[in-house]
Amino acid sequence: GLFLGGLVGAGLAWMALTPQGRKLRDQLLDELVDLYEQVKKKVFASRAWKDINEQKYVALVRETVDKYVAKNPVARKAKDLLVKVLSAQWRRLAAEIRKRK
């Protein structure tokens, strides 16, 4: 899957200890994919998408995650992890940007 790398595995491993934790972990994995797609849409909707850099991407990630946790208080505990995992997807998005130029 898109985010099932070592970073996510290590960050979400503690959630597998209880049934409630496993449910939350699975929900967050689904949300990560959705959140990445939201960030990607924001990038390509921008007129300056060809010039986006990692710093601007991470700012968009933080803004998107902030809005998400405001609506989903349960995810607040995992906010830092969500930002970290999504920020780590910069190379993936940069490759898509290079293909579209």
C-alpha cells in the first residue's frame, strides 16, 4: 500500500495491542491515503504547482492534518505521526510533478 513503509509500521505498531487500537490504526491508514490525495489535489490546483518545494508541501500537509484532527478528535493523538508520514511522501509527489511538467 501507499503508506505501509517502516515509518508507519513502527509508528502504528503500538496500536495493534488492543482491538480498539487495531481499529484506530486501520482507520488512520485509510485516512492517510485520503489525506495524501487531498494534499496532492491542492498542489495541482495551485497555479504554481510546478514550483512547489518540500517546504511548501509540508506546510500544506500541516494545514490539511490540522483541519482533519479538528473534525476528528480521536486522531489528535496521532497528529504528529500523520504529519510525519505525509511529509515523508514528498519524494513521491515530486516524482509526479516531474512527470507532469
